[in-house]
Amino acid sequence: MATSTMGAARKRLTPEEVKKREEQDEMVTAAFALTHFMFLRDRIQADDRENHPSKKRKIIKKDDTEETLELLLRWTSDPPKNLPEATMAVLGRCSKPIWKQLTKSDVKKDQNRLMLGKAQVDKNFLPLFEESDTLLGKEGTRVSVYGPDGKVYEMMFKMWNEKKTPVLMSGWNKFVKEYKLSMYCDFLTVLMFMHKETREICVAIDFTRHPIVKQLSERISKIVFKVED
């Protein structure tokens, strides 16, 4: 009986077929290598974001609504509130008020400073130094800060960093804690005045709480706080 054909030799490939199969194998290998590389890249980036949260892109949306603008314009157009008796008793020549929205850096404990707008301070506050007996040196000067209830806090007023940003410091944290101030919703009215008797420079601060939960946009800040370019 004839033997089975199951063990018959396989059909030999032609040179063209061998070359085509080799090309297919190379394509499969390259695709696998690329997929593996992309997997490793995504894994490394995910680990890096997890270990370094600060590298994540933060998109901070600011309050630019017309409702907020109208609310704050009404607030700044109202006549200033009566100052406490303790403040009125020593009030000499007084500057025009400047307004300020408290931001995150203003209430951080490790900062301990209130940053004020340079343009407003230059225009409204600094002329008082020319008439008072207080000298504003490079290291700043001690000032008495009168709170909304007339309580006095000693702070340092100085021009800070290379940009000469006006700040109140060395006592600001205590002020924040005393009046439970919060970022974004609390807005300050800040006056600088000359002490009636000593002719030294003093500061009076009042605050108003508004239903605002975000930092103001640059557009609203310029309009409300009268910030000049």
C-alpha cells in the first residue's frame, strides 16, 4: 500500500515570496517596538506628574463678570464709613483711600505681608511722607495700623523687592487672624494719615466682605481700583 502524503515536503517559497515575508516580519517588529516605546513614554510622564504635582498645568479662571464689576463700582462709590473714635481722635491730614482684594499671598502665614498697588501708593500715600516727621528709609519704617475697631497694630511699611512693591509686614499675620480675613471675598479700604500730635505716618484699614470667590480679572481690577498702565 502506498504511504500517506501527510509527511510530504512543504512547498518551497520563491525568492519573491521570501522577500515579501521578510518585509512583513520587519513591519510587525517595528510596529511592536513603536507601541512599546509609546507605552513607556506615557508611563514615565504619568509617574513624573504624580511625583511632581507642581509641573501640572494649572488653569486659573478669574472673575470677569459684569455683575461683579457693578457690585464693586457701587461699593467704591459709596461714601467712606465713619472711622472708629480711636482713629478719629488722632486723625490729621488724610490720603484718599485705595482699595484692595485680598489674594492668596496676602493671607499665607509664611508670607506675613500685605501687598499694595504701587501706582496707588505713589500717588496717594507717598506725598504724606514729605509733610510728616516720618522718614521712609530703604529698610522701611514703623507705622501704627488702626483696624476697623480702632485697635492699633505695629507694622513695617516698606518698598519690597526689585520692583519696589509697597508692603505692610511684621505684624500683618496678627491682623489677618484677628479679623478672620479670607482671600478673594474680603476687600480692604486702606487710608494713610498723619498723626494729629506726633505727625508720624499711620494707616487705617477697614474691610468689606463680598460674595466673590475668585480673583478679579485684570480688566475689572483696572476699572475698580483705578489702576493705571
